[in-house]
Amino acid sequence: MNYPKGIIDQHMQQNSWFRYFRKRPITVLVITLASIVMGNAQDSTTVISLWQGGAPGFEGMKNIPEQAKDWWVRDINNPSITIYQPAPDKSNGTAVVICPGGGFTNLVYKAEGRDAAKFLNSLGVTALVLKYRLFRMEHSPYTQENPMQDIFRAVRLIKYKARELRIDTSRLGVMGFSAGGEVAGWVSYRFKEHHEASHEEIDMLSPRPAFQILIYPGPLSVPDSVPSDAPPTFLLAANGDECCSEPIIKLLQMHRKAKVPVEMHLYEKGAHAFNMGYRSEFITLKNWPQRLADWLRDNGWTRIN
């Protein structure tokens, strides 16, 4: 199912640096850019490919380079996870796989990947940003099955490397924005299905996450029904979102029917693609990450054992 016309454009508008800076004095621009450069210099991440030899069936495409500019990343042919570790004295063993949105034509990597990871790091959570294959890119060789394979493999790979990553497999969740919410929802609701693309030991592990966080998820995230053993879920969107307010309402009803724990926030103001809320004009959207922090705390995910 495609997104309604204008949804991907909203992602572009919401993530444009020009939109952010055009009404600000030059001194603010210089100071902010300096802060960005310093912040990037402090980044320390590790990238792990989901398959060492390349994605099964597409091994020959492994070395085709990704394309990245400003806020987006495209041409994902070697799906991977980028690991953002919290400070050692804050780490609590919880981890989250983050799936940025972008309508399966690109990944909104900075605002829905890196920014989300740094916020989770501040809570002591290890964040792992997934670069999954994009089946709606022009001339893409991929189908919807391929990003589904990527998220199943990512959860299993992280569980396989849990000791190395210093995380607790019983505290591994998934998080997704927009199309990334569809990717996260696939593994949360369909974890009993077989989407592995190889027969390695890793693929014998359960891909079920311990919890999921869906931020304005697309309609493909809505299953026919929510299984009774689906993970506890946090749902959030803006009421003015033509694409992705309806899915969280449907999911709320399904969770309640299945008696699976769920919390939902539907904000009056705003539309699609407000990311972590940092550049929103609305106070409620600026503060939505705190609602997530409260939920994680109340459910014990961010308490140090």
C-alpha cells in the first residue's frame, strides 16, 4: 500500500535545514552549525552488516555504495545496524532497534535514526539503527519481503551478539517511524512466521522483541489481528496525520481485544514526520520523547538491575 500523496514530501519539508534556518539570524546559524560539527565529532559508532557475505540472493550488490545527503540515506544494498552505546555508567542492559522512516524510498537517518539513538542513550539504552532495503526506490530490485527479512535478521543478530554488546536479550525492543514503524510492526506481530533468508545458527533464534515503539507508523504495520503474545506497545501520532493516525487507533483497539499491554498518545496538533519533535512549533510534540521515557521507566525497561 502506498502512502497518500504528499506524505513523503512532508518528510522532506520537516527535515530540511533550510526550513529550520531561513528565519534565523546569521549568528545563530554559525553557532548552531558549530554545535553540529562538534556533536558529530563526538559520535562513536560501530557498523555491523546483517550478513557478512551480503544479503542472501543479492550478494553481488553488497559493495554498491550507499547514497547520502543532508537528512537521507538511499541505495541500501548491504543492510546493517549502526550501534550507539550509552555512557558505561548509565548503561542498563536495555536495547532498541530503531527503524527510520522514509516511505521505502529513502531513510530519514539523522532525525529518525541518530537523534532517536542519542535520546535513548541518555536513558541508558543501547540503540541500534537499522539500514534496511528500500523496495519503493526507482528501479529497486527489492520487494516488501526484503526489509522484512532485514528486521528479522537484525533482531536475531543482536540477540546472537548480546554478550559482546553488553545487552539483555529479554530487554531488546524495536522502534519505528512511519515506514520504519511498518518494519518494526512486522517483526512484533509476525515473529512466528519464517522470513529468514539463510539457514545459519543466528536464524534459529526467536525474532520476537520484548517491546515495541511505533511513532506515526504506516498502514502496513496493522496486522489482521494482534496475537495474544505480541509485545507491549507504545503508540504515538498526531491527529492531523492523513496517513498514520488511523493505524495507531486500529492497533489500540486490537491490543485491547487481545489483552496485550498498550499505551497510545494521539496529539491534537501536528501532522506527519515531526521526528523527535525537536524542530516542531508545538510544545506537545517537542515534549513527546518524555512520554516515551516515562513509559520505558514505568515498565522497568530503564531501571538498572
